[in-house]
Amino acid sequence: MPATAPRRRRADAERSIARIVSAARETLGGDPNASVDDIAKAAGVGRMTLYGHFRTRAALVEAALADALRAGEEVLAAVDLTGDARDVLARLLESSWSLVAESTALLVAAQDVLPAGRIRQMHDAAANRVEDLVRRGQDEGAFRTDLPLSWLVGVVHYVLQGAAEEHRAGRLKEEEVAPTITATVQSILAAPAPRG
């Protein structure tokens, strides 16, 4: 009997943590300035319970961003990366924009409380995926090579964020977002036509 009580308490704590992190993702996703009280209320727990798991707002924001990025990584890991780089890019962008839309407000919250280096580190997997694909497209002659690779990867990210913001503001309909992003990014990355 004594062995099951600690296990049950641990399972209860894990459920409580998951509920708090989920509430933080949702609450901060709607308002990056949401307070710890707002998050505790959304999670259905008291402040003491929340602070028992997350000592600071920064720790809670980091956990929420990490959870969103982990969920996004599961989605992006399922994207077929084989074939022509341009086609792969279209598939990746189609899967990415809604993830960026969800995490934009979380990112704003994180920028207020986490060091920039930590935020970059947390985004490494997604950034590396895009960088590898752009490099591959350059090697295949499909993507331009006259601009720095890091700049091109950054531009892809900026376009995704911009499109997510346009959608949130009601200036881009949901069905327009992925085609608009793809057309924009494809035109930016396209290798210049040979002169002659």
C-alpha cells in the first residue's frame, strides 16, 4: 500500500502540471501579458498549486513554449521531406503556418521573460529543418545562392509570422494563408533565371 500512494501522488502532480501548461499555452496564446492568476484560474488550480510546480512566471512561460514547440515538432516531423525542394518547401510551409500562428503570442510572452539565446535554442529544430531544406534547394539549383543562407531562413520565418498576423487581423482568410505564404516564399527563394 505505501508504494502506491507516492505513485498516485506523482500521477496527480503530472496531471496538474499538464493542465497548468495547457492552460498557459491557451491563455498566453490569447494574451501574452496574461498573469499567473489568469493562468491558474484557466487551469482550475490555486496560485499555491501553480507555484508549487512553477516557481516563477518565466518558468511557466518556458514550459508553455516548450510544450507548443514539442507539439509542433511532432506535426513537422510527419511532413514528407523527399522529392523536389520546391515541393517539400510548399508542404513544410503549409504545415508550419498554423503552428507559427499559435506560438506568436507565446513567443511575445517568452521574449519578455526569457533570454534571447534560450528562445533561439528552443527553436533550433524548426530552424535547422528550414535551413537544411534551403541549402538542399540551393544545391539542386532551385533556390538562390546570392544571399546569405541565414538571411533566407530568417525571411521564411518573417513571412510565416507576417501571414499569421494578417490572418489574426482578418486580412487573410484561412484558405488563403498557405497559398499566399508559399507563393511569397517561393518567389523570394527562386534562383534567378539564367541570363542570355
